[in-house]
Amino acid sequence: MKQLMLGNAAVARGLYEAGCAVVSSYPGTPSTEITEEAAKFKEIYCEWAPNEKVALETAFGASLAGKRACCAMKHVGLNVAADPLFTVAYTGVNAGLVICVADDAGMHSSQNEQDSRHYANAAKIPMLEPSDSAEALAFTKLAFELSETFDTPVLIKMCTRVSHSQSLVNTHERKELAAKSYEKNIQKYVMAPANAIRRHPVVESRLAALAEWAESAEINFVEEGGTALGIIASSTCYQYAKEVFGNEASILKLGMTYPLPEKLIKSFAQKVSKVVVLEELDPIIENYCKSIGVVVHGKDLLPLCGEYSQNMIAHAFGKAEKLTKKLNEQIPVRPPVMCAGCPHRGIFYALSKNNITVLGDIGCYTLGSAAPLSAIDMTLCMGASISAVHGFNKALGTASEGKTVAVIGDSTFCHSGMTGLASIAYNQSNSTVIILDNSITGMTGHQQNPTTGKNLYGDVAGKINLELFVKSLGILRVRVVDPYNIAECESALKEELAAAEPSVIISRRPCVLLKEVQLGESYSVNETKCTGCKACMKIGCPALAMKSKKARVDATLCVGCGVCEQLCRFDALSS
């Protein structure tokens, strides 16, 4: 049956049709929907893991037990999963194991735009790259077959455009598979040095076999066109090449981008006068072609950074007639901003007002760095805020201890903040950590996490009690504040920063967008009392604006949190 389907949904459909039994993932845009869509199939057990390392290890365990398994993550999540990734290449698998990673060229929702193809090369694991939803489904099924045929995990590399674009797919019935029997094999699965030494040659031999398979694989193919120009491309760049060049150029479309087919590439290059490699981010295919003696162009014509487009490629090749039409009207700028009523706004205002140095983390609260709050000094990666504040304070001692904090969300704390806090307690830096507990994983679209008491399906699950957990790590000073109460937040900050020992402040209020949250009455402005001082504008709430030198409240956005009222000295704001 034909269906219009998102790329991520197509991967999930491929998991279903391939007989996948277990999916463990950590949400991360642009990969999140893979697991959310897979959870709609009752035949697949799905879960949110605390982080990507745990997710991959869980999926490996399911594979070891004899059931096909998968984990999904965004590109930076693969960094977290790198430890098991490199070693599972040595152990191989029992049942098929597929790892989906979604890159984010252009950094639509990421702190960098790394190229995950490096991981395939470094870990010596095969990688498939679909260019549309139909291939996303087909390649997922193929990945399981390759995994079991070659005794290897297989990487499927998605990207923002493929993950979040729709195209037609043909769906089929699920392939029900009996569990493969588990057999104890210490030499294969126990990666002590003596065993690992014997497994490395197996990896190299497998890689050579995969490279030979790639030479005649149906997913690597040539589309004959003009011979003056030959294009080598994969993923979205293949789609762009088709739109810009049509039949004017011949195209070598690569569905497997590691290992690459040497003989196929050389044969293709001999049939055209000039070869250009179209690939986003790093020149991985380009460098490979050069290493085997094939003269190609690539990054000398197109940029190393950012996301490509049809227009960019057409412009680079002087094909102005292929440029798509532009809108005549200017699209209004929509900078990212914390939602009206966001529970993080009050605590960030208190931090900004008191000129506190804030080491931040990854989450929707990273928007606390934006003006007018400008309350975050650093954001690096998941969990880094806590480890960094420990190092910051160890380096500067009393010069920083009373005016520096770390902020981290509840989900990110569970992901990789726990060990940083353990380090603070163990190594005794006088550090203050603020856990922004909004009872959900907000940035990626409201997924559950170990602090919410619900699993991926919304069922009752084990719940971490943050207060008790933090104390169990050795933090004796723990207090909870309501971020809507600015005076309470300021008092807690001053007291904990003045204390001569580590402390944790839990800023607790659920995300205002959660269905179960009861909203308050919208606020309004008494124009007679309003002096136009703009004190209320300091919190950067999108429901507030200035018009005719008076404050205005957008009743369609205001949730009645009352934070703005606490800033007005003239009692001009009320609900």
C-alpha cells in the first residue's frame, strides 16, 4: 500500500516490517520521531533510555538475546554512544542490530554540525544513507539483513531534510521472526584483551567482504546522462543533483557510504569528462576518491559548512535558470524564545538580576542565554554544566564560589549530569547546582524521562526522587523553589551561594505546555498606572509588548504566571 510518510516514520515502518522487537533511544532532534512512531506498533517494545550509551547497550543486549533491535539518536548522541559502538564492532551481533543516527547540517537544533560518517569509518561499521522516505524504509530492512549476514551492527544515517520531509512509500506486512538462540561464546562476546586481539582481524575481514558487496549492491547505482559531467552523491545531495542537472549529467548514487565501492567509482569516473562529489559537511567521499586516484572536484566548488540546497548547487554551477523562485515579501524574523509562562523565566531573571555567572546545559532552557535575560555564560554538551562549574570553582576558589552556578534540566541531569554532581560531592568543590525540573523533556517535544514517573507510553513507571537522589550522592544542602516566585528564588540563590559547602536548588514547576497544567487568568495592563518604565520587559516574555509607550499583554499568549506582576512597582499589571 502506498502512503505519504515522513522519513523518520518510514524508518519506524521499516523496523516494524523487518521484525524488530526492541527499540531503545534517547530523544534528539531530528531523530526523535523514529522511536515515537515505532512505539505505535504493538509488536515492538520501545523505551526512552536515560542516554544514548544506555540505549545502544540495551539494544545490543536484545540482539545478544536473539531479537532484532534498534536504537536511534541525533549526531551528538552518537558521541555519547561511542564507547559501546566501537566495541560492538568487534563482538558482532546475534540478531540484527541497527543504529539510526540523524545529522543536523545547518544546526537547526544542535550545538554543532558534525558528520557521523566519520564514526562509520573509525568504528569500521557499515553505513547506509537513504535519500527519501521510500529508501528510509527499504534501507532499514536491508540493514537488518546486512547485520545478520555480516555479523555486524549497521548504521543508518539520516539528516534533517530526509527525517522531516515526506515522500511516498510502499508498505508491506511484518516479517515475524523466531528468536535466534543464544549460545555462550566467551571468545566472541567478552572483550578482554586476549579475545579482542583475535576479533580485530575478523573486523578487517568483514570490512573487505562488505566493500566487495558494495560493488554490486542495488543501492549503489549509476543513472546515465550526459558524459561531460559526472556527479557522485548520496542522501539529499542526490535529490538536489537530480533537480539541478536532470539528464545533463550522469549520477553515481551511493546508498552505502561506508565502505565505498572502489571499482564502481573508478568505472564511473572513466565514463565522464569531469567528476564532482556533492556531499554536505566533510569531504569524506571526495577524499576517498582522491585516495584511489580518481580526480574529483567538491569542496573547491561548494562550502564545507552548512546545509546545501538546490539554489546553492545551481548557483555554484552557473545554472541560474534552475534557481527556484523567491518570495517577494519579507518573512518576519522569528527568533527562538522561551514560551509565555515558561517556568525557567523566573529563575533566570533572578540569576541575571544578581549578576551571577551561569554555566548552562542542553535543553529549551538554553534560551535563557537570549536577550533580554542573557543569563547563561556557557553551554557545551549534555551534562557539562555541572562538571564545568566544579572545574571553574576549583580553579578560582573563593573568587567564583559565591557567584557562579550550574543550571541543568531534569532530563539532562538524568542523561549525564549525575556523575558531575557525584564529582562535586566527592571532590568537595563549593558549587551550587540548579536543577530546572519542568517534569518533562521539553526541547524535543515532551518526552518522558526517569524523573516523570511515566514511560514512553505514558504508563506509570519508576520515578527518581530528585531530592533523595541528590542527597544520596552526598549533597547535604538541597532545597526546592517555585520559579514563579522571584523573591523565593533570589533568597535561595543568596543563601546557597553564601554556604560553605556544595548545594542543589531544585527549581520545580511543570512545563506550561503540558496538558495537565492548569493555566491562570490572563493579565491585563492598567494604562493609568503604567508609566512605560519597561521593567516588565526585562523578563523577555512573548506575551508582553510596548505600544504607545505603554505595556500591552497578549491575552492569547498569557498564561497568568504572575512573574511580570512582581516586577511592576506601580501595580499596573493584574489578572
